[in-house]
Amino acid sequence: MVTREDIEAFLDRLSAEGASFQEVEPGLWVVRPGGSLDFDVVVTHNPPVVLLRVKVMPHPTDPADAAALNKRLLELNATDLLHGAYGIDGDAVVLTEALELAHLDFEEFLASFESMTLSLTGHLRELAAFREAR
């Protein structure tokens, strides 16, 4: 099973590709993807899984905007996201992914991380309209 130290080694390897990270408490890291990406990925080692999570935006308070956004997020979950999913946590829209630690390797971790960051990068322009409507 992949340990907390293994996850930290994965994050060290991400750093070589331009990301930076900080452990804010044992088993909880805030990762900043490289380049112009302006969001943080929170990585949590929580056996038997590691969780990746991004707070995307506040959820709209207007019922019509919220319904339209929820519908679009479900469509994106069904068509554009391979492993992760959009969800709502309190008053925030989040993108999450859970990976089993039992057989996790760096390539799977990297693929999930890149899938999340690339998908979100592509979706942010579209989702910005809902952020502005708030």
C-alpha cells in the first residue's frame, strides 16, 4: 500500500514538472500546478485512498443560475471527466478524485492529477459565466 511518504515522493516528482507543494498538516498537501493555472489542488492521504480536490468557485445563490450550473456540471461529469467528478460542498463547487492506495503508482497519480488540472483549465472559461452571475 502506498504510504504518506510515497505520496510526498510523488509530489516531489511533480515539482520537477513545474508544480509546487506545501504540507500543511501530516498527510495534507496544497499543490500549486505550474504555469498560469490559478488554483490549488488539495491532496489528502486518507487510507485506503488518496483524495485530490479543487475548490472551483462559489455555488450560485440564484435558483435559476444554480439549476443551470448543476445541469452543466452533470453533463461535464458524464462527457468530459474520466475519473473525477464535480460536486457541491456547502456553498462551493468542487472537483474531486479518489485513488485507491493499494496499487497506486506515480504514473496513475500523475494521470489523475493532469486529467483534473487539464479538464478544469478547459472548463473554467465556461464556468466563469456562472461565477459572474453570482
